[in-house]
Amino acid sequence: MESELSRSVFVCVLLLCLGLVLVSFFLPAGCKVKSTGEVQDLSQLTSTEASEDGNSSYERSLQAAEKAKARIVLDDKPWPDRHHLMFGRVDLNGDGQMSRFKAVGYWGTRQSEKFLTLNSPDKPEPVKLYLFWDSLCMYYPPGAQWSANADDPDYAEERQFLEKIKYAYGYISEADILARPDDPNFAIHFWGKDNGRIQEGRINIRKYKGQPKGFSNAKPRLEEGPMIYTSCRSGVVAYDRQADEYFLIFYPDSGWFSPSVFAKADSWLMIGTWGGVLVAVDLEDYYLKRFESLKGTIGKIEVTDSKIIVDDGRYEIERPILRTGEQFRDYKFKLTSLK
């Protein structure tokens, strides 16, 4: 009886081992099996995975970019103009052949553009990488666009170097942004992703500790109890003095259409903008309602017993504000510039 039991156990173990061998044999190369049993292609893993030292691959990419940057031998100044962030030469392969590298940057009040160029002496033309970041562009992360020759295998070494060093010039991927929901630097991005297409309905709120940058001098401003509502980076933030935390409560379609005036109607915060958009947010449950757009800046919102009057009668809303149900709009997220 014991011998039959032993043989049965032996057969089970043998079949289990054979199954594992077959799985490993037929599993595609470059894949791993997650603990849930789902097979995931390593080439599609996001750059947010942490390594054994606790750093995400974005942080490792940033470190690698700084090391690549340190390899560049800078030309003596003065450089061609004030827009040159870096101007020098780098040995890509350790063979003594120096490739010309330059980084040129342009900044506006809301946008930044950077052009990275690498030109090897044995190649007929340079490889170029254009980086664009609109800090007030709702939803989109920094953009990157390559010159046509970047896909040419003959320019693989140049592209590899620019791929590495781009992180030292402000590049960050969508996956890495989404891995940082608590980072206030990306509050606009998350508000757009969460709420940008809502015409009417409840919005998602993400809270951040402390005061937002530029808070003390921001206008317009409305204070009520511990709460302060004001403009910040072209959006509307609510700061709780007791909890010492803030959240973005509204952001316009464009950073150019920042809030121009506030008013309070019952529990609703009325927001008028420079672009003529009128928005109401119920502060009790963060229910948002957009009204029809007006031409020109909204300069005045008056609340009477029965109406909300915009610019002395240019537009009127009956009180109380009615909720007509969740609605979405066909808003197209797009960068304002990417060459």
C-alpha cells in the first residue's frame, strides 16, 4: 500500500515538473509571469517600476542623463547666444572622435522649448530632438519629436545618446507623470485627465499639502471661513488654512483663460474667466456645471435673491442652480505647439 502511495506521489511530482518545463519552453522570450498569473511583456513595462535600490526607472534615467551630460567637454564661453544651454563635444564610442552637441532653450511665460542636436564628423547631417513643455496645457505631458534621420540605423549611436540625455533637459513620460499623483507640479495634468471633458457632473479632487506657489499674491481671491479660493497657474485653487492643504477646483481649456472674478451663490462658487467662460462648482460635493461661453472677459458677477447676473445683465441664471445630470463634452486634448 505504501509503495503504491509513493509511486502516486512520484508521478504527481514528475508531471508537475514536466508542466513547468513546458511553460518555460513555450513562454515567449522577454516575458515574465506576475504573481497573479498574468503574462506581461517586458518591453511594455512602464518606466515607473522600482529597482532593488528603491529608485524608479525615471530616477535612474535622470541619473544616467546627468552622467551623460558630464561627459560633454564644454567649449569656452562666450557661446553663440544666451539661448545656448550647453555647447560642447562628446566622445560617443571612446575612440577619440568628438561629436558636436548643443542644447538650445526658449522660454515664455507658459511654455518652454528645447532643441538638442548631435552632429558626428563622419555623418552628413545632425540628429535633432525637439522637446516641448507647456506647463499650463491641460492634460498633456512634455512632447518629444525627432528629426527624420533619427530612425536611420546609421544614426543609432547619436539617437541613443540623445535618448539618454533628454531627461536632463526636463523630459518625463506620461507613465512617470501618472506614477506621481501626489506631486503638485502635475496638478494641472491630473485635473485635465480627471475632469477636462466634464460639462456637468462631479469632479475628482486631489489634495496637496501646504500652499501652492505664488499663493500669497494671487488674484482674484475669495475667503470664507478657513477656506481661501484664488487663482493659481491660471486655474482655481482652494486652500484650507486649518488643514494646510490645497486642491485644484477648476482649470480652463487654455491657460490664457484664467479666472477673472469670483462670487458665491448658496453653496456654489461662481467662476468667471478672461475667456468668457462661466463655471459653477458646488463646494459641498464638488459638482461642476459649465454655462455657455460669452465673448470677452467676465468682469462682474452679481448674486440677487432670484438670479445670478453677469456683467450687469449680459447673461443671467435663475436661482437656485439646477442640476440637469451628468454630461460630457467632446473636448480634444492637444498641445498648443509641437513642431
